[in-house]
Amino acid sequence: MRRLPIFLAIDVSESMAGEPIGNVKQGVRLLAEALASDPMAMETAYLSIITFAGTAKVVTPLTQVCDFQVPELPIGSGTSLSAALTLLDREIDANVKKNTPEAKGDWRPLVFILTDGAPTDKYQAAVAKWKAKYGSKVEPVAVLMGEDSDASALASLTVRVLVFKDHNEAAYTGLFRWVSSSVQAGSKEIGTTGRQSFFDEKRFQNLEKDLLADNLPSVNKVEYLVIPARCMKSRKLYIIRAVRRRPETKYHYDGAYPVDESYFELSGRGKNDKLTVSSSDIAGKNPPCPYCENPALGFCACGACHCLPGANAREVKCPWCGGIHDYLESVLKINGGRD
């Protein structure tokens, strides 16, 4: 039987840490369970998960939905649309079977690109290459969660851009329910008519309209500052996130989130992602360490950040370089990342 390949490219940048990435995992689980319970979709649908931050990675290769397991989705730094498109292209070339004189190949792949922000890279060449190669044959559905980011990059890639008003559980649930129902209906159509027309206007009308924005946003309304840090006790890695909503001039601490060491592998940070601010430009109390709940932050002479038991701590061993230092409260420059 001809396979229906489905590729999900999921943004795992720092702004997705915490509740958003949990909502994505729950949505992927909902999708896989719905397809596995549908007789036609269970036979034809194959699902692949690609994550992208500063770089992109195949987390789950094309797998029949009855064998699919929801993967972990580790966080990275940056939002490289070009990395996502390049890897999607490679995976389609390598794994989607083409028609031959002897046999029909797979059905046209379905591609969904899910993000909550504008790209941080120079994506234009990758978009042009994708469109030149695939045209309308493989046109992605691009999904932007929330109205705080410029959607023009996604609009340059595809006419199928969905912008959800919010970045909450209801939005993710509505999205993945729509994806699963569309694939189920499309699989049934394939089985009964032998034709493939997954995303006609009728399918898009099935979306919950109250979840969607009225227009494509054209400006970035928020800016994130992200600081990698380590717990001084366990040496485990986490990120501290602060957000600035324009036209505000100060950042506000947004939370501290555990991440694993693959954070650096996924980051691939470039010049445009780096950001330096004064500590006086961040309002509010910094979040405690998510591992040991230490309330303060310290910046070692090596330049790295870690938690501290208090503002003026003595003889503390840096979990990054191993140096032992005394720490005094002060205003200083903070080197972080932009997301």
C-alpha cells in the first residue's frame, strides 16, 4: 500500500520551554492516537518529527502511526527556518518513495511547520530553494502560535499560514485535532477515490475560528533575552528567560527552565542571536534555580552564569570552570541570546 508521509517540523527554541513544549507533546500524542485508531489512516499514515532551533534534527524518522512513540523534544537556542527547510528537503528526498515505471510511489508528503516566533536566521535563500524545487507539489502548512511575532517569513514560504491568537493549551489542542481530522478525512478519500486533496478550502473551514487571528501579524511585539546557567550544586543546565514587550524599555524575568546538554548541540548560535544588556535593564526578581531553588544569580570571571545561595556569597565554586570566587552584588553587563 502507498504510504502517506507526514512531517512535523517543530520549533524548540527557548520561548517554547516550559508549558508550550508540554502542550506540543500532548498534541503530538493526540494526533498519533487519533490516526492509529482510524483503520485507513493506520495503514497509510507515516509520521516523522523534526525539531529546529539554531540547528535542525530528526527526532523521529518516518514511522507507521501504529508504531509511533511520542519523543522527547529538547530545547535549543535560536529559530533557524533555513535549517528546518534544508533538513525537511533532505528527509523527503531520502525517505519518500517516488513513482517508477514498475510501481507508484508514496502519496505527496504533508508538511507542517510549527513555530511561536519569527526566524533568527537569514532564511530567504532556503525559502527560494524550497519553492523552486517543490512549487505547489509540497506546500507546507505553516502555523504561528500567538500574535506577537512577524508572520512574513512564513507567508513568503506558503499561502497556508495559520496564526493562532494565543500560545495556550486550547490553541495547541485545537490545532492538533484539526490536523488529525484532516489526515483522517484525507486518508478516507485516498481509500475510496484514489485521489489526494487534503487541504482544500473546506478543510480549513473546519478550524475553530475563535482560536485564529484575523490577520497575519507584521511586526515582532516581543523580544526574549535568554541566559544559559548551571546549578552550583548539581551542575545541571537550565535557562533563564526574560521578555520585553514593545514599547517597553525593560525586560521582565519570565522564568527558569531545566534543559539538557543537547541545548548546545541544537543552538548553533550566530551573530544575529547574541544580545548584551545591563542587569539594570531587567526588572523584577530573578527566578530561583529550578533544581536547588537558590534565589540569586552569579556571573563568574569566565563569563558564565550560575545560581547562588545569596547576593553576597563567599568561596563559591563555579560549576562551569571550577574556579572559586567571592560574589558581590553589582550592576553588570549580561551576555545572553535573542529568541
